[in-house]
Amino acid sequence: VQARRNERPALIQTADTRIEGMNRSRLDPAFDVSSSSMEGNLQPDPLRYPVDKRMTVLRLSELDGTPIGAIVHFTSHPTILSFKSPYISADFPGVVCSRIESAMGPDSVTLYLNGTLGDTAPTPDWQDDVADEIADMRAYGNQLADSALGLLDEVQPMTDTGFVAAVSHRKLPDITLAPLWGARMFGRMNHWFVKDNVATLQVMRLGKLVMIAIPGEPTTAAGAILKQTCPENLDCIIVAPANGHFGYLITPEEYEGDTYAADSCFFGRDIISRLAEGVAISMAGAIK
């Protein structure tokens, strides 16, 4: 309601770059998910276990240049604070948004969008001591904010600022519990988790930039499958979780693995292909 009341012309500028050393794969055997630490003498293998290192920023301003706000997209699971922390917190995205809003002005608003975070951890992730986690969260958030603010200084105007959004809905199978040898939940229990087993798949095109909004936590490989629906002349990014949360969204190969992501994927080994079919329908509506 507030956004509609404040609707007005704006200048949109954008930029993107690759940020090194700020995220890593949880699927890499060198990374122990349960303790959030590196395993023994194992060395990370970023070629075999890649993650999305791209940062995309949008700067929105009045036609006279007065800042309205910013959008920052970077893939990193907000888990620097662990379950041991007694605080309600926005984790490092809160630090990023606060820093950028302070730099742009008191009336500005910054939105942090995550990506294929299903297998992507920040560096560092949680630790044993809450005080250390809070210090790490602030340091990491400030480092990420520094990168975003630097990139916001390099933005260029969008030549095409047309906005189109399209939504499709995809019926999901009953919930399957992989750790229990594929056991299915009873219908009533299933309904507690996902109403009517329907996923909302949204595609928003702003000029040449396309945001694919997914209701769950896709892995890097799953995101690559979703991006196959993207036309060559457009630039697609995954925004997740959005419009719901259906657990981890992984590829059939990842579903067969003995990993936390596989155990937390509730809709079977073919879930990402089902979602990709819905995204393709939304994409068709958004690129007309």
C-alpha cells in the first residue's frame, strides 16, 4: 500500500561483478555441515563444487539523482549466527542493508536478495561461541557491504526499463521423507507443510534483467537447470526463497547423495524438473 501511494518516476542503474572468497559449497566433502568447519586436511575443490559468486546491484533514485534505495543480490546462506544464539537477527543481510541505507540517506530502503543458497555457505559460517559469531557476522556483513557500495558507485543506467511479471502454479507430489527410505506422509500431515501442494513460480523482468523467484532453497546445480529457461538475450538470476519455502530443491543426482540437502528435499528426485516446467510458463509470460 505504501509503495503504491509513493509511486513515481525513477532512474534505475545496475552493475554486477564477481566476488571472491565470500562463499563456498556445503556439498564439498572438505566442509562439515554439522560443525560448520573444514574436515581435517581435506582441501576445498571449487571446480567440482562451484557456487555462484556473482553480485548484482540496482540503484534506484529520483530523476534528480536523490537516492530512493538499492537492491543487492548475492548468494550466501545467512547462517553465521547458529541455533545457539538467543537473538532474533537478520544475520549478515541486516548488516549489509543497514550500511547501504546509512550511506544513501535516512529515507532510503535496501533490499537484499539471496540466490541458490541451498548448498552455499558464507565464509565464515557459525562457530562454537555466540560472541565470536556476532563478531564474524558484523565483519562479514560489512565486507559484503563494502563490495556492494563499491559496485553501486559503478552502476550504469538501464537502457530498457520495461517491467513485466508473470506467475504460474505447479502441483507438487506428496511429501517424501528421504531419510525414512522414501516414506510418504499421510494426506493430512502433508497439508500441514504445504497448502494444496502448489508451488508459486514467479518471473519478473526489469529490462534485460530477469528475476526467477523460487519457493525454497535451490542448489547451484538446480539453479543452473532453472536458468535453462532463460532466453539468450536476457540476464537471469535466481531469487530464493520467495513466495513460500518448500525445503531444499536439488537435482536428481544430488538427491541420491548422502547429504543434508538430500535429506531435506521433501518432494522427490524430480522436483527441480517439475519446477523448471512452471518457470518456463512464467518466463513465456514475462518476455512477451
